[in-house]
Amino acid sequence: MITYKPLSELPIRDASELWNQSFEGYIVNASMPLERFIARIGNDGLSLEESLACYVDGAAAGIVMNSFREYDGVKLARNSGTAIAPDFRGKGLGKSMMEKNSELYEKQGVHRAYLEAISTNTAAIRLYQSVGYVIIDRLLIMSNEQSLEELNVQNAASTYTLVRGQAAEVASAAFYLPGEVWQTDASNIRDGECVFVYKEEKLAGYGLFKRVFDAAGSLTAITLFRCEAAPGHPDAKGVLKRAVLEIMQPGHACKRSAFNIRASHKELVEVLTELGFNAGMEQVLMVREYNVE
């Protein structure tokens, strides 16, 4: 018998253990210690009350974690992790879990639901498609651990003016669109930063990123989350390159990455590729629309 209960009814340690148990042997190691699990709940805006623990004949068998946001009256949901414990895989449990989660979304009045899946995980993608999700894009995780050449800065400098700010400030850009790629929303990036690119006092683009420093204050990593040029800008690629180079701090030795970059954003992918970034893991971005009366 398959039963469910809200994840909020479990002691937090049990919820953490269920997460790790359910992701055991997964394509990517998603296990995490209790402290990180707790931090993720806050950082990703996870709702334990609206997340699910799945049981088969009383034994813990799987987990579904959800996040919710609302923009301009449209309620969005993100499936932030669905997994089944090894002993219960291959038995059709995934379909039951996704259908139960869909019922939960409908009760919550969700208009649109998103999720990401590793592109090589064809079984999971087929499962999500079977309950109404469709692929709308690919998400690239790119990296470059080499030192960028200062020449690139000189080539891209031109007449653009740069202004740095905090991540939340990008929401002021008229062309900033939140919601779809959940983990790269400004509201999701703790201690994030942004850079605005201006041309003759008019906003031409922005970049959203985060820097990490060690205990001695040395820069160890930079991650780019978003980079956009104003729609229709005649030098969109130049704007993107200027923002990326400002963000990536050429000449510094550190780890550089770009997270969940939409493959459809071809100009940005080209800029990153030309600067030596290579795509590693790839995910598919999927969406399901709900009819809300």
C-alpha cells in the first residue's frame, strides 16, 4: 500500500535521511549532511508542508520536495527533487509520486510547474513527460579553470559604463524575467552580486553572479548565473562579453563556472565558449501548465 505524508510531519533528521536514502546511487551525488539540508530549505525556499514523504507498506520509499513563488498573480511551483530509495525503484512508484504531487499543485492553485532533469536520465524524463511535462530548453553547466587573458578586456571595453550592485537589484531591469530557471533567480542567490552595463546612460544589459572567498580573503570561485542584453540591442554580444569579463575578473587564479545557462541563449553560450568555457553536465528544463479557474 502506497501512502504519503507532508515532509513537515517528519523530524528534520528523518527528512534529511530520507533525502539521502532516496538519492542513493543516483547519477549525481545529491546526498548532503543535515546542516546543509537545513540550509537548503531556507536558501531554495522549500516548503516542507507541501513536500511529500512516500511510504510503501509503512516503509520510507521516496521523497518529493517543492518550492512555490508568485509573480504578477501567477503562482509557480518547482519540483526541487524527486527520488526513490533503491529497494523501491523499477516498480512504478515514480508515477504514483508524480501524480500525487500534481494533486498537491492543483490544491495549491499552481498555474505553472517547473523541474530540471539531467539530460542523460532518460527514464526520469519519460516519467515527467507521462504526467504532462514538456521540455522547453536545455541548461548548461560550464566551467573554465584557466586564467582569462587581459586582451579580452581591452577588446570589449569600448564605451560601455559598468555599475556593480547586489543581486536583488537586477529585478529593477525591465527585461529581467524571473521564474523559469529557478536556481538562477536573484532571490535564490544568497550573497550574490550583479553588474549593470550602460550605454550613454541607458541600460544595455546585466549580469548576475556570486563570488566565493577563503578564510584569508582570497578569491576562490566565481559563478555566473545570468547575463542578459536589452532586447533588440544592436551590440548584444558585445554587451554580454563586457559583463562576463567584468564578472570573471581576468588575471585572477580561481575556479570559474556558469550555472544553468539556457542553451537557447546562443549569444551568451558563444561568448562563454570563446572565453574558454566548456559545458560539462547538462539538464533539461521542463514545464507543465495547469488550468486554474
